[in-house]
Amino acid sequence: MFKNLNNYSMNYTKKFIIIFQVIALVFLISVGDNSMAQLKWTSDGNSYYKVEDGQLVTYTLPDYDVKTIIPKEKLIPNGKSKPIKISHFSLSTDQQKVLLFTNTKKVWRLNTKGDYWVFDLNTNTLKQMGKGLAPSSLMFAKFSPDGNNIAYVSENNLYTENYASGEIKALTTDGSVTLINGTFDWAYEEEFACRDGFRWSPDSKSIAYWQIDASKIKTFYMINNTDSIYSQLVPLEYPKVGETPSECRLGVVNLANAQTKWLDIPGDASQNYLVRMEYIPNTNKLLIQQLNRKQNNSKLYIADAFNGSAKMIYEESDEAWVDLFQQGNTYAIDYTNSFDFLEETNSILWASEKDGWRHLYQVSLEGKPEILITKGDYDVIDLKFIDSKNGYVYYLASPDNATQKYLYKSKLNGNGKQKLLSPESLKGSHDYYFSSNGKYAIHTFTNHYTPRLKELINVRNQKAIGEEESIIERVKAQDIKTSVEFFTITTADNVEMDGWMVKPTNFDPGKKYPVVFYVYSEPAGTTVRDVYNVSRNRWYIGNMAEDGYIYISLDNRGTPAPKGREWRKSIYRKIGEININDQAMAAKEILKWDFVDPDRIAVWGHSGGGSATLNLMFRYPEIYKTGISLAAVANQLTYDNIYQERYMGLPQENMEDFINGSPITYAKNLEGNLLYIHGTGDDNVHYQNADLLINELIKHNKQFQFMPYPNRSHSFREGEGTYKHMSTLYTNFLKENCPPGGR
């Protein structure tokens, strides 16, 4: 039943335990940060920590020997009757102390604020950090490298606390709503995934940190009309496109005297972004990445933490924008967009599109010539692991199919060819979570007919550990059931687009069916991926195929598919134009299919997809007869400066592009049936967009259906009954205005 891991017999009880632990392990990896998945590899990479039944345990591979590290009863604070609930944990460098995060609260998108406790494995004691500070106010707590101190942010000030004495020292005291130390404002977090804003020095004597001055950012007010008799203003420092960004500077604070030395980074602090900062290992030097306001020029500086001087060592420009390469899951609570140092060559691993494809390079910190590592007409999708000892880098790519991804490895010195490691027989989307020593990895696989499967593998031979059946064997044995068809379509403009389609369950090619297009279309995401449930519509009640709809999605130029720089950056200054034209031209080709009813064509989308829905309805009324738009940017001048200026430039220089790309410009052309939905508490795409668009539609006597959701945010996840109400509204509107079924 179960493979012997070490060539000795194993009783069935232990086999069951191992099977259970493999399932539990890969489940934790698969659910991601939405549940704050609890798994950390040990420093040697042969074991992992996880929270199980409210306590911390370790499992040692390959036999899955279990050991309880912190029993539940040890997590009960003095004077309390229940243990603390662990939302997240991290360990000191020597792995003798565990930092526990609990009582968390949401800040913008994630629960990054809460209380921290330290459990000392040597003394078996539990101790709360930040006593005397506001409850649930601590953010991004981290051990110093020597394990003696913990640093954290509270109410926009940076603190350090000595573990032994409990002494808390304020390293900054000027923090306020608009002067932010050690973390970031809304725009930096939303658009750069910057949240954790401080770094310990290697010698544990100082901390480098960001300071954001948002005092000159204008306040946008949302209105809460439901929680009291009088309306409440909800202020938000939000830099609209065209508005000067927050000023940003970097400082190094000495723990001994709490004095900050500000780094002398060239350039206007309000016209440049500082997006990365890390201590170069075993030095007092900091490596810093700066983007100019337009984000089409990137510079790397090495700064001296003692005297603040900085020297540029690398520069890159692009006619459109320089991509900030972000690895892995940017929505993980502990995500940090850090540098990848290659200490053996005193260089960093760097991603660039300078030759037309996203490739990995070695960029020297000493001014030596850069080394191209990955070569060919393909994009590196994600970096997974660096094996410096053996001279390899592991990454995801898909040279032949932009809807899929596979694991490859290349030599760090750039010699030789890339090597495919994912099983060739498994066509679809692979991902890997490597152990700290690179010996093991969680391998996950999915495609449009395979639910996500997981296995723990030995990286060397790609063989499964602890399971009799590998993913390959399980895929072979499965009864393939899928209604999703992938296809490509070429438009009159000679643009080839990937798409997927789900036909009605009892499809009759002699009949004509309605089509519902799902769109996003902007540079922040793709919709056509070879993964399970890719065609799921969370707002539709029932089954679209069974009800008689053709459901289709297409990825246009400008979406971040691994198709090269030209594909992705052709949309520069053309959001709302090139993507909308591609979608409409593809739809025209689809309307030529014999089984498509041209009189029943619907389109819907959320956020950027909501904007695309409006643009398609207003600009191509002869194609799209029904539309459902959620949380749309109706006027591009209302969105934040980092996103909009990256892809569109500055409105002071090319206002016509913003006008030409905004749905509101074409609202007068509405002919079909429009359902427009927006949350009044949306801090991302402001409800202001709804008021502006509604005014324009009223001006031209355009009839439509509108639903505001009080105090709901961009995701519409708040409030009792929201999902049921909104899905009912969505479904009824679609069925009424674009009736399902063949004719």
C-alpha cells in the first residue's frame, strides 16, 4: 500500500500517520495566505514546523517523525483559561524562540496588525511583547539576528524590545497618520506590495527603515451612512493619478541612542519611489532600488549605513515601464520583495526584460559585467529556489504555452541549456515550494480538468516521498471530466489571443446560443490559465453550461502573460483602447461561429474588468447587448498615481490618453442593458466613479440599473447577506436580459 522510504518495514499505523501528514502538509501550502497557512521549514531543511490543533509541532523527513514543540497548554497566558490562537509564527535565527502573532486586524488588504507573544523553547515560557502599547497595534515583529531583541511597528512608530529585560524603546516618536515609520501608505502597499518597512542590520545593532511622508497627499473621504444617525467621514490619504507622490526616505536608527542617520539617495524624494532595501549580507552596506515617478527608470544604489553616502551601481530603462519583479504570493502576510544575494560572486539575481523577454541575470555588486543566466524566446514566470552550492537556479517558465507553467533549472553561470524538471506528461500548471536546503519541495499540479494535486518530492529525482501514487499515477487514473475548451483566435489585426470556452451541457451545433464574456484585460492579471475551475463564476447561481450559456474568456495584449515584453507593454498609454479593441475584434470573430447568437451577447468583469465591460458596452454596442460591471474605474483620473502613471504616463503630459481610455467618455453611446454595481466603502476604486458615471448617463438619458452596496469594499465581502443578494441580482439580470438556451 505504501512505499518504504528507508528500505525497512513499517507498520500500517505509521503508514496512516505519514499519509495523513502528507495530506495535511500539502493542504497548508495550497490554501495560501488566505488562511495564514502555518508551515515553516527548519534551517537545515529536513523538517518543518506547523500549527496543528492549536499547538506547534515539527515533522522530520523522510519518515514524518512528529514532535510537539509547543503544547497547547503552554500557550495559555497567566490569568487566562484559554490558549492564544496562532494566526502566524516565525522563529529566531537559532530557532530557539518562536514569535506568535494573534488577535489580528485588517490593514487595507491583509491582517497585518495584532498582538505578538514570544515562546522560549529553552525555558518553556510564554511572554507578551509590546505591553503598554495599544492592543492589536503591533505590526511586522521580527527577531534581531542575535535573537536578543524584537522590533515592531505600532501606530506608525518603530520600537525595539529587549527580550530578557522587557525594556521597550521607541526608535521613532514622530509617527502619525501621515508620517509613517517602518511601514507604508495605501498606495505603496497596493501597488508595490510594500508592507514590512524595516530591516535588521546583520550585527543586530541598528535597523534600516522607510519613512513615508503623506502629509501633502490630499485626503479622499468615504462616507459611512449606516453606523450612526449622523454620517461619518472615513478619511484616506490617497494620491490620485497626476498628484505628487508621498515623499519617501530611508534611515538607519542606532538601537543604543535611537538616533537616525538618513541615507543620501540622489533625486527628489517626491518624484522617486524607493521599492527595495536590504542589508548586503555580513556588511554595513544597504542595497536599494529606486524607481523614478514614471517607473521607466530603475537604479540600484549601495549605501553606507554609517555615513549615509550612496553610490549607483546599476541602471535600467524602458520606453514603457520597468517591471518590479515580484516573486511568489504578494498577498502572503509575510511577503517581502527582497533581493536574492549570490554571496559566492558578490552579486544579485536580477530579472529584466531588456532583451525582449523576462530573463534572469547575475548583476555584480562590484561593477563586473552582468551574466545572462536564462536564454531564449521565453519568459521566466517565477523564481523558486537558488542552489548556490551546486550552481543552479530553479524557476517557472512555459516556452510553448502561455496558459501553463513548468519547473526548469539553469546554471547560475549562464552556461548550458535550461532543463525541464516537471514531468513532461503533466500538461498544465505546476508550482513548487522548496525546503530551505533545496532537498525537498511541495509539488502542486492542476489543469482545467484536474483539481489541484500535491505531493512532497525529492528534488534530485522528482520522486514522491511518503505516497505510493505520484501525481502522474493519480492523473492517469482519474476519470477526465471537463467542459472547458482552450483555443486561440486571430483577429483582423493579426493578434493571436488565448481563450477558454465552456459550451452548454447539451450542446447542439444546429442551434444558436448566447455568449457571456468574462473580461479583465489590464496589466494586473490574466484570466486564461490552465488551472482547475478557471471558468468558475462565483456570482452566478446555478450552472451556466446547464442553463444554456456559452461562457468565454480571452487574454488580450497588455495582460501579463508570458509572451514577451512586446505583448505586455504594447498597452502603454493605451489602457481602455488597445485592450478593448482586442477584446471586441476577437468577439467579432467568435460571432462568426454558426452556433453563436449575435443578439444575445453579454459581458461582465470586476475592477479593471468592470472598466473593460463599460468600455465594451459603450464603444461596441453592436456587439455587446448586456453588461454587468463591478467596481469599475469609470474615469482613469480617479485612480491612484502609482498604478495609473506606470501604465499610462502623467496626465499633465498626455491627458488625451486618459480621456480616450476612460469609459465615461463614451457613456453617451450606451444602447444595451447595463447593470452597474459599486461599494460605497471601496478604498481602492472609489465610489466617486459611480457618481461621475451616473451623472453622465443621466445627462444623456441613458437608462440602466444600478446597485450601490453600503460600506462594502472593493471585494464586496463585508456585510450580512451581501453574497446572496449580489449573486441573485447578477443572475436574475443576466437571465432576464440575455436569456439562456439554444434556439
